[in-house]
Amino acid sequence: MPYLSIQTNVLMDDVGQETLLRKASQTVASVLGKPESYVMINLDSGNTMLFAGSDAPLAYLQLKSLGLPEVQTSIFSQALCELMQTELGIDSGRVYIEFSGPERHMWGWNGGTF
């Protein structure tokens, strides 16, 4: 049920994309304490994006998960910013992260809802 969407202006080759997807999946599972078998990651790289008047490397992330603990968003932010720095060389000051925790009945899966 955790879903992470990554949008970035960094152009990546296939190997880099695969590496980031796998590391992002592991990171999300770890920080949320949920099985990786439920984690979905979307990566959209090489976008035309601007932040603070600059097209230097940047990323916009959306992390959605049922029961997302609001008191831990700073921990999640740190882990995801470190991932962006390590894998893409993006400074944490050029990363925005949107967190959301939808109600269980608003998240569908396998022909039903949670």
C-alpha cells in the first residue's frame, strides 16, 4: 500500500533507473516498517523542471501510505532526501516531498479496498 512517486529533471539511463527503483522500494519499506511486497514506486526522470529559478538537479516526491504517522514525516524526509543525494546527487534543499495518509476505504487493491 505504500506508494512513492519520484519526479526529477535528472536524466537517467536504464541501469540507473533500475537501481533507484530498487533502492527506493527498500527505503520505503524500511522507514515505514511495511513489507516490501506492498511497496509501489514510480519514477519519472528527465523532466523539464525548474525550482528557485534554476534547472539544477531537483526532485519532487509523493509518499502515500495507509496509516502514515505524521509525527515521523521528518524521519521519512531525511531518508528520502539522503536517497536523492546518494543516487542522483540532488541536494536536499532541492527536494520537495508531499506526504499523505488516505483513509483505508479510499485505497483500492485486488478488487476491493483496505
